[in-house]
Amino acid sequence: MTATWMIGFGFLLGSIPFSVWLGRLTLQEDIRRYGVDRNPGAANAWRAGKWKLGVPVLLLDFCKGAFPVGVAHYTFGITDWSLVPVALAPVFGHIFSPFLKFRGGKGLAVTFGMWTGLTLAEGPLVLGGILSVLILLLSSNAWALMIGMLLYLIFLILRCFGANIIVIWLLNMLLLFWRHRQELNQPLHLHPRIKNLLR
């Protein structure tokens, strides 16, 4: 019963479009018109309102993944297979937000929050480090994310996390792939700065 409540709470919290609501409140405009992807996320919030809007949105999107998953995992002791839907509920809510006609954000910040709720600082630091290197090397952030997630799986396996955590990774990967599928149609290339260094 506790897991069921936490799934609902996580989905509801994850579905709150902080970027859109705060953009309308502070800028009186829709931040989704910034950028080519019309994405209701922290990146376009930053483009619309610089750090004054981008930082709060980033933190709120992170927390809506970290808080419900962390409470379920560490406060209520949910560690069995019911942890899978509990962990994924905020990410699913963010990507398929009913407040935005099921056209939500790309799920990166809430994904970092979810892994914080599961592994505390360890997982996000590893994933963040991997992504930082790949974003410097590759021209596509979407490809950097996909490759980074694959490398993150190696970390999870080496750290001997349970099968339920691996399933969470798999479903998280599928959600991110679905949300970034259009950008992944572009060929994989090295970043121009790297090409210049190699010449």
C-alpha cells in the first residue's frame, strides 16, 4: 500500500511543469517558445530567464525526482521490486505530464534526482562525470546521454546493485531514448573543437 501511494505521489510531483508555471509567473510568457525543441525544461527556462529562472527550475526538477524516490527508499524502506515503479514514476510524470497534454520535458534533471534517491551522491556523480566528458567530445547531447547511460550501466554492474536497480536503469534508458529519439536521428560526430585538435 505504501508503494502504491508513493507511485502516485511520485508521478504527480514529477508531472508538475515548474519551468512553464514559473516562466508564466515571472516572465509572463511561455518558455517553450525558446529553443527549437519547444521543450518545457530547465534548458529553455535558462534561455528565457537566464540563471534567475534556469537555476530554480533545474533544482525543482531535480528535487521532484530525488524527494519521492529517496523517501520511499530510505524512509519507508522500499527496496524490493516495487521500487521499480516507485523510482520511475517521477520521470514518467515529467516526460508525460498531464498538465501539458502529455508533452513534458526530456527528463534529464529528474533522472539525476531519481538516481540520487536510489544511490545518494554516488550515482549522480558518476553519471555526471561521464556526461561531462562525452558532452565535450561529441557534437550531440542526445548521443552523449545515450552513450553515458550505457557506461553508467557498467558502473551499476561493477557496484553489484540488485536486479531491480538494473531494471530501473533499463526502463529509464528507454524513456530517455523515446524522448530524445528525434535528436538521435542525427549522425554521431565528434565535437568541432575535438576535430580541430586532431588535425
